[in-house]
Amino acid sequence: ANDVGQPWGYTWRQISGPSVTLTGGTSVAPTFTAPAMAIGDPNQTLLFGLVVIDFGGPSIESTVDITVTADPNTLATANAGSAQSVQTNTTVTLDGSASDANDVGQVLSFAWSQVGGTLVSLTGDTTAAPTFVAPPLAIGDADEVLTFSLVVNDGITDSIASLVNVTVSAEPN
């Protein structure tokens, strides 16, 4: 308005983007609730138009873009547990239960693999706590180190691998 006291009118409208409901669409500063998005979703852009009506002159629409971002996906953390020392031919349980999705509501999936030492058969390699039987060693044989890798997935991305060593000793004399 060019004159003090001259009335103004405001009209907001949504031009594009996911549909939202404007509260106070005829006020200077309307509000809306951003659309729901899942972690890792791409950004969404909402375009709004504002017409300011000067009751004594022309009205012109200007636009504003609002970018809505999803919560970022925080990479899950794999934790393959503490190193273990075991005797030959014993059942060993690995422990990935300290792994963390780092984002509320995400469920982890587990992928264990052996990356070093005499090959053993993992039972439950897609669980938090797989098991295997330590390989046989003869009395007097040197200790053997088996290395296992754990990668967890939060439903969006894989974690960085976490490694754990299991040292297998021969039966004592």
C-alpha cells in the first residue's frame, strides 16, 4: 500500500508439490504441516504463490519455494562383539547384538561372513548371534585365529563392516 491505513489483502495458494493444507491462507504468515517422509526419501519442493492486494492498485503474484527434507539416514553401526579365545572343537557364539540402527524405528538385518582362518560353517549367519564349531587342532598345534565380518543393514544402506577375531587353542596337555 502506498497510503497509511489503506487496507491490504493476502491470498496464498499452493502451486505445486505434495498437497498441504494452509492455515491462515489470507494472512501475512500462513502455516502448514510438512508432508510425512521416510528416512532417506528425496527432498520435496512445495511452491506457493502470494497475491498481495492493494485495494487502491494492481495486485501481483510472487512465488516462494519451500524445500522439505526427510530425516537423513544415519548409517547403522555394526558391532561384531569382543574378541574371544576358545578351545578346539567347542561351539562358539558370535555376538552382534550391540549393533545399532542409529535411527528410530529401523530394524537391522545381519550379514556375517568369515574373512580369515580355517573355514568353518556359520549357523545363523543372518542373525545377531550365529554359531560355529571351532576347527580341530592337535595337542601342541599353534593357536589359530579366525576372523569374522559383520555388516548390518538398516533397510536403506549397509554399515561399515565390523571385524572380530576368535582365537582357537588346542586342548591343553
